[in-house]
Amino acid sequence: MKKIKLLSLALLILAAAVGSVTAKDNEGKSKSFKIAKGGTLIVEVQRGNIMVQTSDKDEIQLDAVGISSEGQENIEATVSGNKLTVRYNQSEFDSDEVSFNFIVPTKLNFDLKTNSGDIKFKNNIDGNIFADTYGGNILTKNVAGNLKAETKGGDIVLGDISGGCNVNTYGGDISIGALTGNDTKISTSGGDIKIKKSTTGVSAKTYGGDIIVGDLGGDSELVTSGGDVIAANVIGNIRMETYGGDLKLDGAKGSVRAKTSGGNIEMKNIEGSVDIKTMSGSISIELNPARNSTSRISTNAGSIELTVPSFAKTTIDARIYVLGWWKEAKDTYKINSEFEVTTEDFDAEDKSIKSNYVLNGGGSVIHLKTTNDDITIRKSK
């Protein structure tokens, strides 16, 4: 009995010692590399988070946390000129929480890849960033440079970006601050896209969420297969499209193309021309038409409300097509206008109600078309 007790005690002491060594091994060992401002950090790891913060020193410090002592020996770190390359393949002795923590100069370029983990920048960066992860989120503060980021299974959250911005995720949301660079392309297969504002044009596409964008300073396209599209203060041409939601635009100077297969369209303070259509929904638009432009506004199942300035030099062609019993329908659906009508017609053969308005001698042309619903034309106040 005494031998058994002594053996049990010895095993407990040995287990505690092994646990202590393992914990110590996984705490990580700090390594420093002489890399000056303007250099490059390349990281390729099989698994683990990549975390970056900045300092004023001309060096890169690496702490590899959660990696066993055996694994620490397998970290490949190579300096070539002003470039540091770090590579690591997973060890069977590593913990579940592996993290490569870097302290870097404030001005640096990055090429970061991990097959499973987050990539996070804790401070503003002066340099270019390429970030790629198969199973995590990507987060940055402000970036004074070009940025390209891709994740197969996470969100992307960015601060202000002053260079080109190319971002893609296959399974998450995208949120970006202010954009001031050219060549912005944003896409996600399964989430929302939110952009605070951009001084240039933006291409944003999602197959399963909303797109919400602030000020836009150039030609843009916003396309979603399953959500709403909301934008404001566009200087330039814009294309908005959704297959299952509403379209909203507050302020634009240029050409507007908008289409939804199953939602309403609401537009305010538009200066230029429009080509907008919904298969099933109502349309409300405030339009100051550009000189000699042509605009088309149509819905297959909903009302149309158009507001134009009283000084606009334009011709408005409004038509309601009737499906069903003509005699009853022609008394049910109306074209209402605060402007004096120039010509009107009830065409029984074509089953259509038509009104034409020539304002201030005409100039631009606005076509309005709906089916089995009303059209209202107002003067802007």
C-alpha cells in the first residue's frame, strides 16, 4: 500500500512538472531583426493569428506565442536587405491558440498569409498591405498606402485607406472608413458592405447583403443579389442594382442607372439623367434634368411620383398601361400633375392612358411608365 501511494505521488509531481514546462514553452520567445523604416515584412504560416503593432525603432520584434519548444526551432526567419521573411509549419505540440505578434517600424510594407487565423493591425500603418487568410478576420487602422485583403471565412474591418483598395471575402461583412485612393474594388459572397465615403469611384458587389455608402466622388457601381443599396452625394455616374431589395439615393450629379427586381426606388436631389426600373415596387424621385438629356422611369407594378423644378426645360411623357377590364380601369388609374397638361389620350386599342407635358419650351425628355397604378408629377418647392 505504501509503495502505491509513493508511486502515485511521484506521478503527480511529474505531471505538474511536465505541465509547467509546456506552459513555459508556449509563452513564446522574443526575437529581434534589424529592419529600417520603408522595409518589408513577409509572413507565411500554416496556422495562427498575425498581430502587428508599431514602434519608433528601426527593428522588427517577433513573439511567437503558443508554439512548443520543438516548434520554436522550426520558425524560419530570414533577413535579405531590408526585408524580413518569416515562415512556419504547424507542430503537433503547439497549443490551440497560436499567435505571431510583431512590433514593427511605423513605415513598413506587409505581405501576410495565414491558413487559419486573424490578421490584425493595432496601429496606423504608413505602407502597402497585402493580407490573406483562409479562416479568419482582417482588421486594420488607417493605412497610408495600397491595401489588398482577402479572407475565405471572416469579416474585413478597415480604417481610412489613402491608396488603392482591393478587398474580398467569401463569408463575411466588409466595413471601411474613408477612401481617398483610386481603383477601389470591394466584394463579398455573403455579407454587407459599408463604406463611410470615397473621394473617387467605387465598385462594390455582394451576393448576400446590403450595400451602404456615403459620399462618392467618382463613377461607381453598387450591385447586390440579395439586399438594399443605399448611397448619398454622388459626383459622377452611378449604377445601382439589386435582385431583392430597395434602392435609395440621396444626392447625385451625373447619370444614374438603377434596377431592382423586387423593391422600391427612392431618389432625392438628382441633377442629371436617370434610367431606373423596378419589376415590382413604387418609384419616388426628385429630378432636375440635365440639358437635352433623356431619362426613363418605369415600374411594372407600382406607383410613380416625379418631382421636377418649375423652371426645368423638359418634356414629360407619362403613360399608364392597363391590364384587365379597360372601361373600369381607365377610371381607376390616374395621371395627376401640378403642371398644366399639353396633350392627353385614352387609347382603348393600346389600353393606355397618356399625358404629355411641355415645360418652358421643352429640352430634355422624361419618360414615365407604369402598369395598373397611378403617376403623380409635382413641382419642387
